[in-house]
Amino acid sequence: MLDSVIDSLLQKYGIPTWVKPYVYDYVKKDPLNAIKRATSFIEVKRKRGVVTNSYVQLPNSTTFKMSSIIHMLSLFLYGTERTAKIAKAWSAKPDPRHASYVDYYASMVEVQERHARATRNLIEGLGHKPEEPTKEVMAVFDYVSNIAEWNKRIVATDLIVRSSYGDAFGQVFYKVFYFVMPEFMRSFGKAFTETESQSEWGIKEVERVVAGNEIDHDQLLEMSMEILCRIERSIDAEMHLADQAGIKKEAGLLKRIAIAYPLHKLEALGFIVNVSKTEKEIESRARKLKC
């Protein structure tokens, strides 16, 4: 019965079927309450949240300190600004043999800067200034910035980082907080949706590179794990905020999905990977990593 309930939920919200084992682990100890709690973040109906100078309350009554919201947005801001700087550095030098990559990353500078402006405007619209990034999130982009091969760069930026941070946390943040502060979130979301078409080349290039086995299998797996262990470390550094809001279990589920997302995308493109085993290796590396 639990299987059928989870299946219907995944279908209803358009969630990939590979997410099912992670959701099952989340709900199996308390099926009724866990499912009700998880869906309450997006099943808001006509309920509205509350935004004050000191806190943000979701329609399901989950409450975040405003300082926590600003901190999370500041991390998003850092990610977009740093990605723009990386793209600018990569596209600064002519490379006739890889002109399409140079052109793509040159176009991504404007895209990421636009995303950064939208995020900064949201922070300032809430009456605050951006905070400094954590050393853990800086370590993610430090690693990515040092990748030298073009085909590895495109997989790193347009599959691994985008899937973990953007498709997992970014999308959830937008959907959850839209109904709390729609006047702020509309323009925030618009800046991202209006630039989606400019990312199509990168997405198709990732598919071509991975499906065509253009990167040595072991090298691609190693790069993926190195980036993802740093991403996991950066998420772990923020778990205390989830604990404060009483959503540590939900944040734990989202973390697992964020780490697994790129691995399942790679698998869908024909890359041979033992997802469960790789997740455990990433977790082990994250514990040992010193940022």
C-alpha cells in the first residue's frame, strides 16, 4: 500500500521514479505523518505564509529565521556570481579547436550575472545585504574552476553542479517560498526561466559527451565524486538551519536527492555507475574532507 501511495505522489508532482527509494526511506517509519508533512510544503491551496523582519513562516507553519533565509540566498548568490567568473575566465582566451565551448561559456557569463542580479534584488528587497559565503561552498567552486579539459568542464557545470544545486535545492526553494512572498519570487523566477533556452547547447553537449564516452570512465567518475563530496560537505554545513526550523529529516531527504541526481542523470545517459556504492563513497569522502 505504501508503494502505491508513493508511486501516485511521484506521478502527481512529476518526480522521477528513481527518487522512490529515497522517499520510501523517509516515510517508512511514520508513513501517514511523513507523507502529510512532506506534501504540506507545496500543497498550500489558499493558505498564505507570513513574512516579517525577523522570520518567514510557510503556509504549513514551518518557520525560518529571516537570517537563515538571507544566508541561503547569499549562498545562491555566491554560486551564480562565482559561476559567472569561472565562465568569464574560461572564455577569455581564444581556442580555435574548442570555439563552441568558448562561445558557450562567454554567453553564460551574461546568463549567470542576470541570475545573480535577480538573487541580489531578492535579498535587498527583503531589506538585507548579502552575506559572505561559507568556506564549504567556496571549496565546490574552487575545485570546478581548476578543471582544465573542456568536456569535463561542461559535465561539471551543466550536469553535476546544476543538478545538485539548481534542480534540487533551487527548484525546491522557489516552489516552497513562492506562496509566501510571490511579489518577490515572481521576478526572481522570471530571470531564471527566461534564460533557460540559452543553456540548451550545454545540456545537449553534456549528453553527447557522456553518451559518446568522450571522457575516460574512471576519470569522469572520480571528478563526479570529488565535486559531489564537496557539495555534500557544503550542504552538511547548513543542516543546523534545518534543525532550527524543525525540518532536519526533510532536509536530509533533499540532501540525498541532491547528491544522487547527477549520478542518476549520468546513468540515464549510459554511464555505468553503481549509484548506491558511489553515494557511500561520496559520503565517506565528505566526512574526511577538510575545506
